Amino acid sequence: MAGMELLSDQGFRIDGRKPHELRRIRFKKGVFRQADGSAYLEQGNTKVLAAVYGPHEIRGSRGKALHDKLLINCQYSMATFSTQDRKRRPRGDRKAQEMTSHLKQTFDAVVMTELFPKVQLDIFVEVLQSDGGNYCASVNAATLALVDAGIPMKDYVIACSGSHMRDTPIVDMNHLEESSGGAEVIMAILPRCDQIVFLEMNSRLHEDHLSGVMDHVMVGCKDIFNVLNQQVQDELCQKTELDKIVTTG
């Protein structure tokens, strides 16, 4: 699909958003009782479940244990019904292995692994519906699951994507925008300190445009952080008030 069709002369994208506008974000923590932490997140039409187990003793070979820090085990998968084309191998294919590696790299940089030597933390992510930004939604959902589990982190880690269309940077790309053949920049950051922990570009982008796209993606990450953090804080305040009522009642 040509870039002209994805951004109108009036500056609106194919789904009606402005270039800098995020897709709607909704989430719920604590959706699995059997997990230590869990979250369900919708970012536009992309829907993701994340579950966290641990820290717990190393499973399998104890040779995997790290004597001075936590071992993070990640698993990314897509439900067979997550896209229009049924996937025969939702787990273990090359794309899933690549995404698993990216998630591990991301969370190794944010979880305070030095506090839990010789044990393991499992992060499982399942994409239930895919409409672009799978890595970003997976990171954001897994971050919420880690918050739900009470795992110490340096900060939230938040991910967002972006590109450049018709001399205009856009953020939080959907599937049609990802499939257009243009360059895509994917970034995960620690929003309170502006630290980039993951950065990938899947196609060439002129250096004159790169810094502008990265700046907009950074702002997109911070906007997502504000949405997630506000609801997390609101829920914490509500729980605190409820606990006070129970205690004094």
C-alpha cells in the first residue's frame, strides 16, 4: 500500500488518528490467579496477555543458574487465531524466537536482577490478536505483569514504534502502516530517565529523518507511560482506601 494512502492531505492516518496520536490503550492487572503477576492489555486492536512466575528455583539443569543475579526466562507466542492467516506453529518459529530474544534483552536491562541470585523469573507473553506493534504491546503488558507481581525494577519499561510518511513522523503503527514497506523504528525506554534499552530499525531511513522519528517515538513512549502509570496509581489509591475502611471497620 502506498504511503499516500496511509496519510491524507489533511494529515490524518488510515485509522483516523493524527500522526502523533496513540491508539487507545486499555488494560487490567491480575487476570490470572495462578500466576505471581499478570496483565491483559489492548493497544488499538492488538491484544496481549502476559504472565509472570517467580522468582523461583531454577528448573531443569542447575547449570543455567547465574551465581550473582536472576535468570530471566522469556517466552513469546501468538495464538493461532491472532491473525487472518492461521499460524501452524505459534511457538518456536523464527519470528517467535527473535521476539523472545528481544523481550529477554529488554527486561534484563530493567529488572533488578542482582537482588535474586541463583533463581529464575519466567515471563510469558501471548498475542491474542495482532494489528501491529506486537513487540511494543508485549513489552507494555509484561511491564504491567511485573508491577502486579511486585518485581523490583529500575523503572517502567515502555515500548513504542514510529515511522516517516510524507515528510511527517508517525507513532504507534498499526498493521497496515507496518506492511506499507516503509522504515519502522521500534524503541523501548525507561521513561523517567530517558534511557533507551532497546532500539531496532527494520529498513533504511534517511539520516535527516531519523532523529525526528526517534524524538516522536520517545514522546510516544512517555505518553504510554503516563496512561499506564496513572491507572496503576489510581488503582493503588483505591486499594489503600479500601484497606483503611476494612481496618477501621
